[in-house]
Amino acid sequence: QVQLVESGGGLVQAGGSLRLSCAASGRTSSSYTMGWFRQVPGKEREFVTAISGSGRATYYADSVKGRFTISRDKAKNTVYLQMNSLEPEDTAVYYCAADVNRVIVYTTSDKYEYWGQGTQVTVSS
């Protein structure tokens, strides 16, 4: 079992920045894939970014490429999402997720077994 707790969400003006954190506990192996997804009411959860277990490979949705950065601190069992140049379209609940069963990094939510409770990010125009 893995427990994930997100923090760092909030309200920010367009063009601003936020950093989300996702702290893992339980089965705290640092060798599994971690991802961030987001969801707005009435829409499906969408992939934002993911990082491989080694931390050497990262993947981004086209909509956030160049603005968001994922990183991980293995010693702290924590994954971060640095979000810069935020846009109103980035408003959503952000979830971190863990895929503990696969080496290949997937960008679909069905491949992730563990999820955090979500943190709200609101970007005002």
C-alpha cells in the first residue's frame, strides 16, 4: 500500500507560479513511476506529467510543456510539480498518482494504482 498526500494548491493570478508536493508513505520504494493528473468538473481526468522511477525520464502533456516541471526527491519520498506561467485553463484539482507495478511510464490514469486526495489549483485571469 502507498499513501499519497498532495499539498501546495491555491489561488494564483495568471502568469504566476505554484509548486505542488506529493509525499508518499507506506510502501515507500522510490523506484516506481509517479504522475500528476488534473480534473475539472464534468471532464475526464487528464494526464499532466510523469517521472520514471529513476528520475531520468520525464513526460509532459503538450499543454504544459515548457511551463511545468516534475521532479522527485528520493530521500524525502516526495514528488514535486513546479508550475510556472499559469493560465486560467490550468484551473483544476490536481492529483498525484503512483504506478508501482510497471517499469514503462504510462500517461493514462488506468495504469496508476494509488492516488492522492487532490489539491485545488485556481488561476484567475
